[in-house]
Amino acid sequence: MEEFRRTYSRLCKESGAEPQETVLQQMHQLPQGRLDLATQSLTVDTCRALGKLLQKEALLTELVLSDCMLSEEGAVLLLQGLCVNTIVRFLDLKGNNLRAAGTEALAKLLRQNKSIQSLTLEWNSLGTWEEAFAAFCGALAANGALQQLDLRNNQISHKGAEELALALKSNTSLQQLDFLPDLRWNHIGLLGGRALVNCLPSNRTLWKLELAGNSIPGDILRAVEQAMGHNQDRQTAFRESQARAHVLSKEVRHLREEKSKQFLDLMETIDRQREEMVRSSKASAARVGQLQEALNERHSIINALKAKLQMAEAALALSEQKAQDLGELLATAEQEQRSLAQRQAKEHRLEQQEAAERESKLLRDLSAANEKNLLLQNQVDELERKVKSQQDQLFLTRQDLTNTAAELKMRAVQAEERLELEKKRSRQSLEDAEHLRFKEVEHMTRHLEESERAMQERVQRLEAARLSLEEELSRAKAAALSERSQAEEELIKAKNQVRLEEQRLAHLEEKLRLLAQARDEAQSTCLQQKQAVTDAQARAGQLGRQVEGLRRRLEELQQELSNKDQEKAAEVTRVRLELQEQNGRLQAELTAQEALKEKAAALERQLKVIASDHREALLDRESENASLREKLRLKQAEIARIRDEEAQRASFLQNAVLAYVQGSPLRTLSPQK
């Protein structure tokens, strides 16, 4: 506030007046942001200084000028300063007896100032000046910042109330309007009360309107109170909706922040995916290099398959050896049976009573053996079904391999045809370009030869003309000086023409040299392209040979698989016959049943082991076939890439030749076709 005091003093001195001591004391005692000059008699100079100060002051938010006995001019100066102020929120002008000019200044203030929210005008007799008060009401209708207006004891009549009602219909910011009782000065009456009641349905922001002591009937007061109650309810609902909207806006901002975070996370994820794609491309490039190594390792894998097949053959030989051992055991069992029959014949007479019991026991053993034999027969059938399913799988695998080989052959043939077609096209385009270039060079050579002959003839003619001119000059030297000068001028012109022709000839020779150099460059480019085509053909031939070798290897593997299948089928048939013979012997021999049962179980376990080994071998072969298919697919993709590269190179070569032909100076010199 000290700066405020100094500025006030300076403005007073600039206007030629002394600052009021009471005003300075009030400024010294006032708190920050509030200027209270109530009950201070302010002069016109003080009002002028305060008006200028309020135009620039950015600290005051409350200005109290109640009971200051402001003159008409002082009030106008103060209010003019407040018109451009954007900081003051509270203005108190109570008891200043404002007149018509002050009321008009208030109207101007309400029209221009957009910051004052509370205005106290109690005890000012504004309603006495009807035209000025009408202007004040019009400004009030246009003001959108004022929220509280105190018009107590302002001698407002029913006409002023009607003007105020018209203002309230348009004003949407005013919330409180006071007309506190003073029966001597307020004459709103019935008409003014009705006008105010009629304007209230159009104004939904005013929630407090005091009309006591204005000679207004009770029904109008109740209607006003009811309207104010509705507006209060409406304001409450509006505040609640604002609070909800604020909460929703916070939630929306929170959601936007979350969405932005999610978007950033998504961008980071995309960057990581791009990095992963780059790494995967590098890994694929490394994988392409590894595939070549895998092709080199295929021989070792095939050797491993051969070793597995040899192991399977060894297992089959072992099963054959075990079957022979089982036959020997059966022979020994038959010998034991014969010896047992002899002993039984000798002891038959002595053991007649035990014979019946032994016979019944043997019958029971026989039934048990029959049941075990049936169980073994079922197991043998199950093994046969498994073998049959494995044979079906082998047949399907063989068929898939055959289809794959046929498809590979067809694709290889198509690739070779396309490659041959592209070769023919590139060769034809090169031949056409070479033929066209050769024609243009030949045409240019003929043209240069003709121009050279013409130049030589012209030089000869010029030489003859020079000789004739010299003879004429020698004859006419004595004739006249004018003819001599004219002949000399003609000679100079002829020499200049000869010089120009020589320069033109040199220029044409330079063009011919450049064309020869360009021809040499085009020939070298064609040779390079031919070398590239030859390299591509060599690579294609090498790839074709590799594909053919893989195809032959597949055929060999298929042949080996078929041979192994036949051998396995023969072995299984032989084993089945041997098992049937063994089962017949087991039915005939009751005493050796337990030993035969154990041997059959051992044989069954061996068959399971053989079947599992064979199944593993089939799975390994299937995986090997899948890897071979993948390698063939990669080779096909490489062949397609090479074909595309060759086509692109051929197109680049064709475009280069066309660009060379179009941009060559030979084209400009060649005749129009």
C-alpha cells in the first residue's frame, strides 16, 4: 500500500492539488487489496487522482466509498477510472446522493466493466431520475458479471421497477437484489411489484429479491418468494451439475492421461516390435547361411538313418536267433514229454488211484492253458493290427513323398521355363538396342562423311575463288583503289567463312569422338550385363542340379523304405508262422505249459521293443522328410528371388539403354522417322 500512497500523492501534485491527509492515513491503515474511504469527504481533485490511479492499479479488489458525499463531477471521474479496471470485484457507493450524471456514469460502468461482482448503491435516490435510471437498467441488462446489487432506499417508483424488471429479463448473472424497507423513499407499489413478478419467469439466476416495505401486496410477495424458491432449487441443481461436471472432467482428464500413457506404451511396444523384426531379419539372414550348412550335413543325417536301419536289421536277426532258441527249447520239451510218458506207462499200474486225480488236475491245467493260449492269440492279433497300421502309415508317407517329388519337378520345370523366357526377352532387348545403336552410328557416320565431302568441295571452291580474286586483284591493282578494297573485303569474308567451317568441322569431330566413347561404354555395360546373366544362369543351373540331387536322394530313400517294408513284412509273416507252430505245440504239451508261457511273454516283449524301435525310426524319417521339404521350399524361394532380381536387372538395363538412346545427341541429329 505504500506504493499506492506514493502514486496517489504524485498524481495529486501533478494536477496542482495537495493530497488529503485523511485519505493518506486511511491508505496507510488499510489491509492488502482493500481500500476503505468510508465517511471521508473526497474532493474533486482527490476523485480525479483516484480515478487515474484505479485505471492502472492491479492490487485493489475491494473499494469502499460509502458516505463520502461525492460531488457529481467527482463521482463521474471515479466511475470513469473504474470503467477500464479489471481487478476490483467489490464496490460500495452507499449514501453518496448520486444524481442523473452519476447514474449515467454508473450505466457506463456497467456496460464497460466486466470484473465488478458486487455493487452497493443504498441511499442514492437513483429512482428520482427516470431517464438516467432507465439507462442504468439497460446497462444492467447487458452486464454479465454483476452478481449482487443493493438498491435500498433509492426512491424507485413503479416505472423504475418496470425498467428494472425489463433488465432482469435479459440479465443472467445477477443473483441477489435488495429493496430493504424505507416507506418514505420507496414507491414500487402494486404495478412495480407485478412488473417484477412478470419478469421472474424469464430470469432463472436471481435467487434473492427483498421487496419488503414497498407497498406491495402479500400475494405478490408470496409469488416472488415462490419464484425465488424455484430459482434457489434451480441454482442448487445447477451447482450439483457443475460439481458433477467437474468430477467428470477430472475423470476425463484422468482417462486422457491414461490413454496417453497407453499410447506411449503402445509406441514403445511398436518400437520394440520393430527392433525384434530387425533382429528377426538378421536372424533369418543367419538362418539362410545355416541352411547351406544344413544341406552339407544331410549326408551325415542320411548315414545316421542307414545306421538306424542297420540296427533294426540287427534287432530282427536277434529275434530270429531267439526264435531258433525257442525251437530248441520246444524240442527238449518234446523229449521230456516222451520220457515222462514212458515213466507214466511204467508207473500206470502202480498209480491207478492217483490217475483219476491226476487226470482231473491235468484237465484243469489244460483248460487254463487253453485260456492262456487264447490270450496269447489275441495279443498276436493285436500285434498284427499294429503292424498293418504301421504299413498304412508307411504307404501314406511314401505317397506324400511321391506327390512332393512330382510337385518339385513341376516347379523346377516352370522355373526353368520362366528363366529361359526371361533370358530370351533380355537377349532380344539387347539385340534390338544394339541393332538400333548400330543403325544410328552408321547413319551418323554417313552424315559426317557427306558433310566432310561437302566441306572439302566448298574449301576447293573457296580456294579457286581466292586464286581468281588474286588474279583479278593483280589485273585491277592499277585500275582503281575502290575495287581493290572491295576485293580485300570479300577475301576477308571468305577467310572468315573458311575459319567458321573449320571450327564446325572440329566440333563435329569432337561429337564423333564422344559418340565413340559412349558406344564403348555401352558395349562394356552390355558385356557386364551379359556376364551377370551368365552368372545367374550358372547359379540357376547349380540350383537345378542341387534340386535334382535332392530328388534322386528322395527316390533312393523311398526305395530303401519300400525294401525295408518288404523285409519287415516277410519277417513278420515268418514270425507269425513260427508263433502259430509254437502255439500248436503248446496245446499238445500240458507239462511244459508254464515254460512256454514265459517264453511267449518274452517274445511279446521283444516284439514290442522291435515295434517301438521301428516307430521311432519312422518318426525320425518323417522329421527328416519335413526338413527336406522345408529346404526345398527355401530353395524355391531363393530361385524366385533370383528370377526377380534378374528380371529387375533386365528392366534396369533396358531402361538404361532407352535413356541413353533418348538422351544421346545422335537422336537430335538423326532424321525424323
